[in-house]
Amino acid sequence: MTDVLLSYTLKNLFRHFWRTLATVLGVAVGIAAVLGTVTVGDNINANLQSVFSAASGKAELIVAPGASGRAVIDSQQVLNSLKQEKAVQSTLQTLEYYAVLKNEAKGYTRPIVPGVQGGFLISGQQTEKPEDLPVKLSSGQLPEKGSMGIAVSQSFAAQERLELGDTLTFVAPTGNFNLKVVGTLKTDGGVSSLNAGQVGVANLNDLQEVTYLQGRVSYVGLILSRGANAEDVRLQLEQDLPETFSVLYPAGRGQVSNGLVQTVQSGLEVLAATLMALAGFLAYNTFAASVVERHREFALLRTLGFTRGQVLKISYLEAAVISVLGVLVGVALGIAIAAAITAFNAYLLQFPFTTLQLPYEKVLMASLVGTLTTFAAASGPARAASSVAPMVAARGAVDAGKGLPFWVGVVVLGSGLALSVLSYPRAWTLTAASTSMALTFVGIALVAPSLLYPARKVFEPILTSLMGVPARLGLGAVLRSRARNGVAIGAVALGIGLTVGVGGMVSGINRSIESWVETTIIGDMFVAAATPFPADFKAQLKQKYPNLSEISAVGVRIARYQPPSGRPRNASIVLTDPERYDPSIGAGKLQFVEGSLESTIQDFYKGRAVYASGTIADRYNVKPGDRVTLRTTEGWTEFKVLGIVIDYTSAGETFIASTRDLALFGGGSPELYVLTANGQDPKALGADLKKTFPNLYLDIQYNEDYKKAILDTTSRFFGSTNSLLVLAVIIAALGVANTLGMNLSERMHEMAVLRALGLKREELMRSVFTEGIVVVVMGTLLGVLGGLALSQVITASSNSLTGYRVSPVYPVTLFMIAIMASPVVGILAAFLPARRAAKVSPAEALRTSAEN
């Protein structure tokens, strides 16, 4: 009997191809959303780890600076400390030096992303050990000691049209130096994959000589003995080496971007959880619409001797087949989404996209969630179908307009909206988001049928004046199939709700960042340089330009932060002059999170104190007055937390410290100076600065341009949600087309009679268009309501997971686009069903009706 039921199920699914396709796509979108988004962090980190591991050659571990990612270390001190370590077979020293080509120095622009170096990367390597180096020659040779040569990447050589023997001139703080091109490197991995291909390899001793960094390296790679356990060696060296060193896996060098990756991942996880719930709703929609259409069919099966259990089994077999197809399509679609989002972020972070990871546990999780969602969505409609009495079918008295009572929909919708405005503990965020949205959109579908009665009174005069008598026919048909149309309205509400909800979230993020920029990025000019600033640069400015009302230094370092629990991680340390944020004399202002004290500037002047970002505070439960532990040149050092502030630097994992503590974080010079011209023309002053300091090759950005550059950079990270929104809108349109198709299938006899009475084909099309427009406009209005709730849920959930303080913003243009687009979507969704109905002859319609 099971074989018979399965055979019947498969034939039925293929007979109703479009309905089946809509359901499969609904399930697939949910699975793809989960799989595509929850693996983004894995893929970004995997590619970063691949790059940095390949760039370290055979080294399994590296000894790097402990206080700052920019500082260099004494290689001999490291080598002396390793002499007694039997597990270390050999070492590989590397000096990474960012320089600027002289012919590009005048157009040099420093990267805005904090902690990221700009210019051309020269990697000083022990070229006398070619077998251990992370390079592959394409042509020429590796530079030998004393040759002052360089082997550049193939991509850079092609870009600059370089040939062997050409000379490159680099700008350095101690003077310019020349390196002769002696080879090119393959771009299929290793060092040449760093810095977007703007990289070359020089002999270590030669680079140390021209940069006056004799005996200094960026890190020492450790090649371990056969059978040595890397983790055991790492832990032992962490104990044996001085606090000024860190022992990392090569991939750990990429952790500067982890905060950004975690932020992107958190936002996408919230959207994935929400889309999973909404995809379940789409599946429910189509199953519910199917049952409305098939009450009579199932009742007839009962008349033929099928039991309730067998009818119920048919529905569950449909759910099983659809879930299998949904998993297959969803996994394929999820892979495409994951690849697209990873490639997009790879472009922004400037690392090569070489691998795509799909952890099996996450594939299984997405598939399991999709399958359970499908069966949960099918359960209610299946039970409803099996309960239809045979005698009801015999009388042909099935009422396709009935649905659940209106008050049930109101309760469900109210519960969803109420849950959307509540706050939840971090661990419950994703569950609460998906539950809230599922209830909200199911509630919309349940209340929609009852709202069609008052809607008819509003729509009738407008549509009748536009489409004539056929509009009245269409409005009558809307009410007769109100339960099924309620399902279609819910599908449209979902698409519009996502557009408004995610749009409100993204607008809120942009507004919050803009507010932060307007408050924090104050000053007429932001001055960076191709070479490090001299130690007395500020004094020179004061002497040369006495009318400048502000000269503030800003430095950015990457330091190790030890959370209260868990392993140390990288955090951005933004070092700034305390005077800048002094309420009595400063031009800048910190945005304090509610509950933080602003009267702490005097402690900030003293040093060894920081302001923590809201992200740090939320992720690690940091409060004003606490002590946080950061790795400095003195080892692990405690800093007092003066307050919690809003900051988007390095995706929010930031501490703001005083420039008086610059020496604790590797020393060096600031990366940026903020100048206020005090009535002078900033651009004229900028031109004069470039003449005064020609050897610094100054990069000067003016206030509005600088702010725009920051906003453009940050806003790009939220563009990866657009593909998911497009999918949601497509599925909503399919839902409308599917519902109208079912309506027309049911009303074949009615249409035949109308055609026989003289109704023209174009008039029949107008009546069908009327149905589509009513469904879509109602769905749009209810979708705006759902979108408001959705934006609250996504924003609040993202705040909880990332630590930002963002409120949704709803630009007028967003609502105008949603409202104006709804009639267009309705017409497009109704076109195929309307065309199909218009082409059917009266005789064919009567024959089809009789067969059904």
C-alpha cells in the first residue's frame, strides 16, 4: 500500500508542477539562507588562514612581537632562547616592510581601515634557504645577499610592465633606496598572495641594511622536528620566552580582521535565523493553499476507501519528497550564496578567495532544520485535509473560503509583534528572532482573509474606474477564495517585510555610523604620510603654523587582549591625544554608552587607562571601573576602564588609549594628524604643507571627503544581504502566481460560462489582474507592518551579538519604493495566470471543469 501511496504522491506533485516548485523553493531558500550565511565566517577565516599559512612556508609556528603587530623584534634574542628547544629543527626569519614606490608617492592614500598597512610589501627572506621559502619563481632568480635585488609578483610585474633588470625606487623615512628586479614570483600562493599582489621578496640582510633594522625581524618561523606536537611546543615556548614575544600559528597573523568577520557573521546569523522561520512560513503557505484546493480531492479518496491515516500519510509523503528536493536545491543555492558573500568580503579585505569550506555539521544542521520546518509546515494542513468527510465532497459543499477564526490570527500576530520589541539574553537572541518573525508573518496570513471585506470597499471604486466591470468580477473572486488569497497576501507581506525590515536595519547602521563620524571625526584636515612622521612633527607644525587651533595625533596598534575567559585575541588600540576629547578645550567628543561617566578625562591624561567600545563591553561583560589586561612592551599590563563608548574601528573590538602610552604599544610615530585650520582655507593650507614637508609625501584628506570615504567603506559590508532579499521577493511573486493559478484552476467552469455570455479575453485578463493587484497591495501594507517588526528584531539581535548601539531608520524613499513596487509585482505575478485563463476556450474550460 505504501508503494501505491508514494506513486500517487509523485504523480500529484508533478501534476501540480508550479505549486510544487513554489514549495520546494520556499524550503530551499531557508536552507540556503542558513547554510550560506552561517558558513561565511568559516570561509573568510579559512581563506585568511590559507594565505598566512602559505606565506610562512614550512614554518608550523611563528614567534612574533607580543605588544604590537607593527613592531619588530631582536632575532638573536629569539634564536638564543630557542637553542635548548629540541623540538625546533630550524628557523626562518622574515622582515616585512611596507614602503611606497617613489613614482606613486604623490598619489599615495593611506588605507582607512585601522591596523592595515598601505603601500608595497617588501618581504625580507633568508634567500640562501630557497627550499624552505614560501615562494615559487616564475622567471629570473631569487635575490642573493649583497645584490640589492628584489623578486616581485607576476601580477605586479605585469601591472607595471616591469622587466628583469629594471630598478624600483622606494620612499623610506631614512631616505630613498633602490632595488633591482631580478626575478618574478608565481601568484598561486605563498608570499605573492599577500597585499593583493603588491609584494616582492628581498634578501633579509639587504632589507635590514637599507631600512636600518639590522638584526630586527617581523617574526621568526619555526620548522619543527618530525613528530613534534605543535600545540605542545607553542604552550612550552609561551612559558619560556619573555612576555614581549607571542608564539602563534601562522594563520594567527590574520586575526586583525577577526572583529570584522565576527560582526559580519553575527548580522548574517540573525538574518539566517529569521529567513529560516520565514521560509517555513512560505512552506506553510503553499501547503495551506494546496489543502484549500484539494479538500475535495482528499474527500473523494476517502469515498474510495482511503482512511484518514492514509490521506495523512499522502500529505506527509509530499512533505518528505519536497524536503528532499528542498535540501538538494537549498544546499546548492547555499553554496552559491556562501561563495558570493565570501568573494565579496575577500574583495573588501583584499585577500585571495582560494577555498570554499562547508563544514559537514553545518550542512547537516541546515538540512535538518529545513526538513523539520517542512514537516512542521505540512502538519496542520495535512490534518485538515484528512478530516474532510466523504459526504461533504459528494455534495460538492467544500467551502474554500474558510480559515481559522480571525481572533486566532490577531493573537498570533500580536504575539509576534510583542516578541519583536523585547530584549533577550545573548544566548537566546537567534531563537527569539526566528520565533518572533514566524509568528508575525503567520499572523498576517491568518488575519488577511477577514481584512478583504473592508478592503473591497476601498478598492472597488478605484479599480472599477480603471478596469471597468471586470474589476468587480475580480473582487468577487477575491472574496470567494479569501483563505487561499490570505496565504498569497502573507507571501507578499514576507517579501515586502524583508525589504523594509532589512532596509531599516541597514539605514539604521548607516545613520549610527554617520552620527559617530560626525561626532568623532572632527577637524578640517586629516594628514597621513607615505613615510613615518618625524618625532618632532607636532612641534614643527606649531612653529610653522601658529594659527592652527588643533594638532591631534592618532595612532593605531593591534595588541593582544586577554578576556576574562577564553584565549587572548587581537584588538585595535586607538591612541589619541587626551586634549582632543577634553570637554573644556577639545574639538572632539566621545559618544558614551548610557550609564558611563563622561567626567573621566583627568584619569585619561594620566595614562594606563582606556575607554572600551560597546562591542568589547557586551561581548566580554566589561564595565566602567573594571581592569582589562593588554599585552604591552612590559608584558601583560592592566588598564583601568574609564567608560564605555560607541566606536566602529576594527568592527568595534577597540580600546581608546592615550598617546602618552604609545611606547607601551611598540612605540613609533602616529599614523595620522588631525588639524583644525581656524578660519584658514584648508586646501590652501594643505598645499603649503606638502611644500613644507616634501620628503613625507603627505596624503591630506579634507573633512567631507574623509567622512565620505569612511562611510563608503563601512556601508559595503552590509551589501551581501541583497541577494537574500532578491530571493525573498522572487519567492513572494511565485507565491502570488501560484495562488492565482489555483484560483483559476478551481474556477474553470465559471470562466467558461462568462466567456459564453460574451466576456472578452482581455476583460477576463483584467479581472485576474484585479485579483493580483488586491493581493499584492494588501500584502504590501501588511508587509510594511511586518517589516517594522523585522527591522526591530534584526537590529536588536545584531546589537546583542555585536555590541553596537543601532536603532532602525526608515527613510521615506524606502517606503515609497516598497509601496510603488507592489502594483508592478502584482501585475507581473498575475500575468502568466491571466494569460493562461484568457487563452482557454469556453469548451475546453467546461471539459476541464467536468474532469476535475
